[in-house]
Amino acid sequence: MEKVRHSCGCTKKYRLYGPAHSVRRQIEHREAMPCPKCKRAAEEAVFIATCEESALANTEMGLPELTGTAAQVAYAESIRRDGVRDALRMVNSDQEQDVIDTLSKATAAKWWLDNKELMFGAWTAKAKADFTA
Ligand SMILES: [Zn+2]
């Protein structure tokens, strides 16, 4: 087992194989990175920050609150932010409020999660199809 001191300061033992110079390289490669645990934590922190930032941007745009579990809502806010931005890119400024009004009808976080593959004008079209009687 080789002891590696990661860039985050954590030390972790690895079973590394190969000739000495290869093992040395593998150690150096790992030393340059945070340990898997810290890497995951950092990614999660970025994700949470993105979700919070998105929620704020959505509120400022006048979009309603989403319903669903806390985890669903957090993720849906970032999907919604990108979705609304994409949808607005497809229309002239005089149609923007119409797009926002249409997408405001989608208040279930699940709707945004279920449709996360949609792009550009497809968001507005899908919302119109789902919410216009
Ligand atoms: Zn670490």
C-alpha cells in the first residue's frame, strides 16, 4: 500500500501496481488532486450553490415557488433557470412576458425534472400543451 497525501491535506492509502517509476507517477497524479471524499463534497457544494443562485434568479424573474421535496425543488430550480433562459432566447422582447406566464404554470418540481431534456422553444410548447385546456 502506498500512502498518498492529497491536495486537500487528507492522506489515503492505495494499492498501486507496476514498476517503481509508474507507481511514483500514479502517486504524483493523485497528490495533485483532492481525495475522493473532498472532491465529492466540493462538487456537492457547487451544486447546492448553483441551485440556490437559480432559485433566487427565478424569484427575481417573477416565477412562482415550486412544489415538491426539498431535493426535487433544489434541482428543478436550476433546470428551470436554464429552461426559462433558453425559452426566452427564442422570442422577441414583446413576447417574453407571455413565455414567463406560460412557464409559470409549471409549479411542480417534478414537471421540470421530467422534462429536463427539453431545449429552447420546446419548453414553452410543452408547458402550453400540458397546462392550456
Ligand atoms: Zn480530503
